[in-house]
Amino acid sequence: MPILINPITKEPYIPLPAPHSSIIITPARPPNADDSSALLSLLNNPQIYPYLESTPVPYLPEHATAWLQTSHEQSTALLHAAQTNRFVDGLPFTCIREVTNDSNSDVYIGNVGLIRYAFYEFKKGTPEREEAVRRNEALRVGSPEIVWGFGDYLSPTHHGKGIMTAVIKAVIEEWAVPRMNARVIKASAYADNRASMRVFEKNGFRLEYELEDWAVVPLDRGGGVKSIVVLVWEGAGNESEGRIDDTRATDTDR
């Protein structure tokens, strides 16, 4: 489905198709009480935070405010860059929301991110990972050689409904490919997080690495060492590194 504009708030959003028509993906909004409350609830939930790499534990109000502010600024900059017919360096649509029955409000239920990949197939702190990240970061915006990495979480109340599978599909089709020229996207997860793996497998990702006893788990997330998997998606991109198809640009800027 195309990117739409909320006629009242003028906020752009990616709608999901049926049976998830009540779910939308929006840019991050400026710090606000509703989103802050949702973040505190979700990111202190033991069904979520142990699977996330870098969120603070415990997650405090000041963390929510800082994240919302930074994310809003990043989303605004990416949307501004997208007004041209050039590729952009990231995903501005990061907040997964459920629209309420009156259609005039929504509730934050999760997050999706797509940034330059961190190369988890190399151990943290090794020269190999540092060099892979350096090379990837040095590639110019729109390069088909950039390796991108997904990150996501969803409220446990919405697990098992196919929502995140639909979110990943929409992000790839409506933004990553046409607006970022993404050709290679990876996702990593602890090997025991089968549900996360299935979300990506349903979107055409294949297993690239299964690494035993690979990742050191922070103490605030339980400690120990866990095995990880890395999945990869490879698709057709635009041969032009700098500019997007003019027709597609108009289509998504409605």
C-alpha cells in the first residue's frame, strides 16, 4: 500500500493491508506523555527487553524522552531528504501504532528500525567487526552495496497475529527498496528466539549464519553466553546509486 498522509495531523504513515488495517507505521513524534508511557511499559517488560541489545535496564522516563526527541529529529531529517528524488540513508517510519475505534487516536505498540548493519557474525570488539562496520558506513547514500540491519519489537499483547511480519514486508516494499535502494538486509536474533526468526523467514530471509555460544549477554539481561542466528534478504535494487525513479518518488510523496 502507498504511503499516506493523515488529513488532520498531516503526518505521513505506512498503512498495513487487511487483516491488519488498524495498524500503521509512523515517524517518531516529539516527546509526549502517551508514547513515553507506552515505552516505559514495553521496554521494562521481561518478554521484550532481554532480547534487545542496547536499551537501558531499567528503562526510565528520561530514557523515553531522550529517545523520542532523537528519533523525532532523525525522522524529520529523513523525511525532508525524501522530498528530493535522491535515495535516503534510513527509515523515518519507526513507530508501530494501533488506531483506535474512533480513528482519531492511536496507541504505540512497537518499533521497527532499519540502519546500517552492525555485523553480528563477527564478535563484538574484534578488528573484523570494526572493519566491516567502517567499510559499510563509508559507502555513499544509495549504494547498492550497503548492508542494512533490521531491529524490532512488538507488544506481547499483539504477538502471534502476523503484525510484525506485515510490518517488515511493508517497510521493505514501501521504503527500503524504493527510497533507500536496499539490496541486502540482515537480521540477527538469539537462536532460541524462534518467533523472531519466523517473521523474517516469512519475508524471504534465509539463514546465513548459526553461531554457537557467540554473544555475551549483559548481566542486566540475564548474563551468560547465547548462540545467535543471522538471516539475510537479497533483492533487486536500482542500478543508479544516487537517484530514484521519478515516478516512484511522486507515488510515495502523496
